[in-house]
Amino acid sequence: MPDKTALVGWQGITVEAPEDWSLVGVSGDAKKGYFRVDSPIASALEVKWEQAAGKKPDLMVKARNYLSDIEKPVRKKKLRFTKDLRPDKDTTDSVRFWWRADRLGQGRIVYCEKCDRVIVAQVTATREENVSSAAAGMLDSISDHREDGWIDWALYGLAFAVPPGYILEKQKLMSAYLGLFFANGPRTIVVERWGLANTLLARDDMETWYRKDAVPDIKGYRVEFRPEAVAGHQGLEIDGRRAGVRQAVKAAAYSLTLHRHPALISGYVWHCADSNRLLGVRATHNQGEDTAQRIRDLIKCH
């Protein structure tokens, strides 16, 4: 495994990948999904998961079926295909497999009883590449839950976690901007990162820029800003309260359910000059909660 690695994760499932490997595709939700991480050359890591329906599956059978699906198109090309599979040492919840054809494959199937999910992870490479050590390190690092119950997310160097119960409603994944938008009933969390901070702040101070860029998306809350250093960087703390007739109607409607409509919004935005990026976290909540601060403290900006 290379000395420098970066966490990659989606829907709580994470791996440690070499720092120069890049996330190129994501899909699905917590019950069934997929992500792929590519190397700078021609190797790739693919991770798939699905619910196990409350019953531990036979992982050796799953591995055989998975290898069979890989073998069929290879045999049609009249190419030689060899394979091997075996249970991981000291556990019945993990199986390793290897295959060799015109490309090489090395993988692992894991069952997590706590999450009731089966994860299939595989690294493929050309026969000329030597990624077996890196592949073993990535496969060893697979995790699908945190001990504190929060859900991990990690992409393009932005790693954080959100409390359980929050569902990803929308994502914007662009070269100069990342935005992930979560909801748990009426409560919301937004985590954002902007590139080219020196350009964004060339004409405006941070508050003026943020009011133009992000505040129009904050509906139903009246917000205020005050200077706040974040991890030694220049930043702002955001505080706001519910405002407007529409929000009052929503609050009244939610008062009849188990979910209180959040009265407050809190957040942070800061400028990391080391990475030339701006980062932001905001969350709606009720009195005594510190969700935005806890998420902020998980983010390493450079």
C-alpha cells in the first residue's frame, strides 16, 4: 500500500485508496449501490453492496457465482481463465478471491451482521501492472460503519460524516464545486466545497461572496454572520432563526407529528489557503444541538 492514501466512501462504506486514485462513479443508496475508483494508469477498484435480507448468505457460494459471471465472457473469447477463492483467516464473514485472464482480478466479499449488508470489492488491473500490494491494502481497509453510528462520506479529498437517519437527497459533483444535501424529515444538512477560492474572493470578502452564492438557497431562515476561525483559517459562523409565514405553517404541521420542525440554522464557512478552497457546513436544528460543529470538526481541509 502506498504511503499516501485517501479515504473514499459512499453511503457509509469506505476504503483507503492510493492518493492518486480518483472516484469516477457512484450510484445507489444505503441498501444497494456502487462506486468505482480508478488509478492513473489502467487499474480500478469497484465496490458494490446490497442488503442481505436479514440472513447471513453463504459467502463462498456468492464468490463462486461472482467468478462464474466474470469467467463466461472470457471463455467466449477463448481465453484462458484461472481462479482461486478461500475464506479469510479467523473469520466466517469474509472471503477472498483471485482470477487471471487477459486482465487480473483480486477481490473480497464481506458480510456485516450489524448493517446486514454484503459488500463485493474487486481490484482489476492489466497483466503488466503490479498493484497486488495496493489491492490487498484497499481490500483490507473496507469498512461499512462507524462505531459512533454516524455515516461516513468521502470523495475527492472531502471526508466527513452525518448523523444516522439522514438520507442523501441531492449531490452536485463538479470539478470546481462539491455539494451534498441531506435530509431527515424536516431537518437538513448541507456540506459544500468550492475550488479556486482566490478567484471567488478576488472582488468580495467572504461574507459578501457567501451571501451571493449560498444564502439564496437558505429558504425560510433569517441568517447572520460573525467572524470565526476554523482550524486556524479565516472563517464565518452562521446563525439563523426560522422566519416567514410559510415556515410557521410548516412548523404547525410538524407539531402534529413526531418530527419537530427545526427552529434554528447553524453553520460555518472557511477559506483554506493551503488548498485554495472554500468549505461550508450548515444544518437546521433545534435548541441544544451542535450537528454543524461536529461535522465541521471531522473535515480535514488540507
